[in-house]
Amino acid sequence: MRESLARAARRCAALLLLLAAVRTSVVATSTPSGPNAPPVTAVVNVTLVPMDREGLLPGQTVIVRGGRIAEIGPASTMTLPPSAIVVDGTGRYLTPGLADMHVHLDSFVQARPNFGDAPLFLAYGITTVLNLRGEPEHLAWRQRIGNGELLAPNLYSSGEFINEPRERTPEEVEGEVISQFRAGYDVIKYHQIVDAEGRYLTTSGLSRAAYMRMNEVARRLGIPLLGHAPIHLGLNALLEAHQSLAHVGELIPLYFLPPEPKDMNLFLLVSSVALLLLLIRCATWAAFGIVRRARNLSSAVCPAHVSRTRKIVFAFTVFAMASMVLSILLILSGNLPLLIMATAILLVMAVLAIGMVIAVATCWRKCAPSAGTKLHFVSLTIAVAAFLSATAYWLPILWRSSDAQVARVAGSARGAGIWVETTLNLYDGMSRQQRVKLLQDPAYKALSPDIREDWAAAAGQDLLPRWQMIVFRNYPNFTRRLTTALHKAGVPLLLGTDALGAPLAIPGASAHQELQLLVESGLTPYEALRTATVNPAKFLGKEDEFGTITVGKRADLLLVSANPLVDIHALQNPVGVMVRGQWLPAEKLQDMLGALAH
């Protein structure tokens, strides 16, 4: 009996040793060890913004060990490790580190090699980034970051864009998705090709079969997929594929405004105005000239027909002038009541136009007009027909931008389970004045000389052709309306800025610009902060790694001097940043930025 107990005891001891060895092995592979291991750090007497719920936890102490949050508790009861680095959190607030879910670190945008732009992100509290045009070297960077060999934000990356040519078979696209998955990329990026002027082409993009296969395979493998909208396939294809979007503005050419050819849109816009002017000219002639010509007509019924025509044309003239004024105001303001008024007037004008054509045809048949009068009748009829065609083109576009339609699209996106990266900073940066302002940001000096040169030149140029800048000057406001509607519908939003991928999208600084724009779009500071903390972790399937201040999660933290749930600006000037347990006080961060600026 005793021998049996002894054997059982030895087996239990061996099992315990084995479990201990396995645990040690797991810890060793998940956190840096040896000289690269971060020291034990304690943030003492701080107010937590935990982000696993809305609210604050005052008077807490957070102990970080091995790059992870080891303990959280009231400062009055916590015992600090004797070797811990102590950070005084009195009067300060501790939040999870921020994530920018749309950055570009590739050679195509002239990003610095070896993640040399990392200090720009860290100085602004960005402890996680999603790179959306990956190369094999980015996977090597990710490994070095995880091993503690490279001080940089935690890196997740897509592979190369999946896009052209349209002739690619579904099998070829499936093979590419599987290849990127096996290579170790974290995300699949779909990209719709644009021309040199940034115009979407309906001849670009994958075939419907290949596009659907791409999304199906990604879901089967469990790898997130996002990117540009399939402009050539339409909104229903996006919803059916459940594809997430890399820009909220992708919805505009997908549904709210025809994407291309923009030259045709310009032609139709100019034609509409020209036809309206022609109609006013014809209407003025008809209202004041046809009576004089009618005196020479022999038919006894002509005066009645002419009088009816004159009244219709005069009414049309009045409504046409009102329509022009409202159209100009609508372009400048985007006001919904003006949209409704303009639409109502266009409908009335359409009815009057049909009546005008009938009246003119009657006068032609019964009043034997002169050749000159016939010419005016013909020009008037052509102008009315063209006006009706232009109205049929523009009226649905006007109504698509109504609040009801915006809400409908947002609800459809929610039902399809779509995630949306906002990148509102890009649309806000359409203004030349705003881009010049961004050049004054202190972080701009820390960019590489090549990027500074390119962006300085871009700041003085219109990003869109001048006519589009006039017509779409309300574009930034519309993207905010979209963001508000998506948020209200429950569509999960991700903070993304296209940092380094677009002119004046400055790493780090652009994230705080984005947070402010989200608040201006109607999100509370807490809801805006979720787009940069909780939601990114959920999207990537890394909820056990980051996003909240919870024991066991990666120690990516941001210490600030004011409550960010009251004022989102409080996040802009951190007292210090912790990335994977490495504490970087403000002075250290500024030194890192200063080294880049030289």
C-alpha cells in the first residue's frame, strides 16, 4: 500500500514538474526573456479608464510583469515588488494604448526601413497598428517586435493588395488568399484600382465570381478581410459578401454618387445648367414674344392656345429660376430642407415641362406658325426633353443622400455584419486650408525628408479637380453624416487614418485628429475611444491580447493628465506610454522624435 502511494506521489510530482516546464515554455514564447525582457513596472494610485465598461476606477495600482498586466487593485492594499519601476499616477488617467487600423509602412509610400517611423506612432500613444499593404519584411518586423528586439507599436499586417486583373479566375484568387494566410499575414486587403487622378474605373476590380470567392475563402480560413468597395459590382454585392470597408467614404461612389466616368458627371452637370439657361431663354421668348407673333395668325383658336402656352412657360420660368437658386444653396450647404424643396420644385417643373410640350405641339398644329416660330418651338421642345433626362439622372442622386436613405444603407451594413474604418481625416484634409494647417503640426518635422517634400507640394494643390472641389465641398460633412448613421445603426467602427498612405496623414497625430472628428460626428468620447481600443481587438480576433485594461492582457497603456471621457483632447499629450511593458516617459518620447527630425 505504502509502495503504491509512493509511486502515485512520484507520478504527481513528475506531472507537476512537466506542467511547470510547459508553463515556463509558454511564457517564454509569449513574452521577451533575458536582456530583452521589460522590467517590472507599477503605475500607482491612478484612475483607470478600463474600457471593458464605461466609467472610471479611481485610486488603482497596476503592476506590469513580463510585458503583461499582472495585477490590478486598490492602491491602499497593493504591495509593490521591491524591484519595480514606480510611476506616480496621482491625478492622472490610465487608458489602453490606441490602435490605428489603417497605416502604410511599405516602400511604395517611402516609409522608413526597419519601422523607422515607429517613434511617431509611440509619441502619440499608438501602441498597435494595422499595416494595409504588407511585404515579407513586415512579417520579419513583427517577429522582432515580439521578441523585444525592435521598439515599435505592435504590428499586424495584410499582404499585398488583391485586385486586378478582372480576368483572374476564382481559383486564382482563392490561391492568393490561402497563400497569404499560410505566410502568416493577419488580414486580407481588397483594393479597387483607380486612375492617375484617383478616379474609380468600372473596368477595374475582380469579377463577381472571383470577388465572392475571395470573401468566402477568407471567412472559411478565419482571416479578416477589408478594403475598398467593389464599385463596379454595387452595394448589393458588398452586402452579400459581408466585406468590411477600409474607408467610410467608399460608400459614396458605391451608392450615393456615380463613381465614374467623372467626365460624364461633369458633362451632365454643365449640360443641366446650360439646358436650364436655354429653357429660361425660350420661356422668356414664349412668354413675351409669342403673343406678338400670334396676332398675325389666322386661326380663331390661336389666342387661347397661345395664352395657355404663355402661362405654362411663365410658370416654368419662375420655377426654373427658383431651382437654380436652390441648387446653388444646396451645393454650398447640403441642407436637407433645401434638398426637399429643390426636389419638389424639380417635380413641378417636370409636370410643367410635359404640359409645355403638349401646348407647343398644339400651337404648331393649329396656329400655322412662321418658320422662325417653329425654330423656337423645336429648340424649346429639345431643351425640355433634355431637361427631363437630366432630372431623371440627378433626382435619384439627390434623394439617395437624404437622411432616410443614409439610415437605410447603414442598417443594411449592420445586418451584413460589416466593419467600417472611418478615415475621416482624409476627407477633412480635402480643404487646402486644412492641409496647410497640418504642415504646422510638430510631428510633421519628424517625417522623412522625401515625404515632407512631397506633402509640402501636395498641400498647395487641390486633391480633386477644381469643379469637383466646388461641387463636393460638402464631402467631409457627408462622410460625417455617414459615420453618424453607421454608429446609430450599430455598425462597429474602427479608427483608421491611412497614415503615410495619403498626403498629410501624419502618423500618430492623424489618430487624434480622427478621434476629434468622431466626436464631432456624434460619438461620445467613450464611444470614440472604443474605435481605437476595444473594436480593433475584436476585429482582429485578439480580444485576449489588447483593447482593455485587464489582468493577463498585453501591457499597452497610455497615461494622461486629464479625463479623456470628458475631453478626447486629453489623449494628445501623454505623460507616458507603455508598449509591451516598456515604459516610455514623455521626455523619452520627445527625444525619439527629436532624433527623427535631424
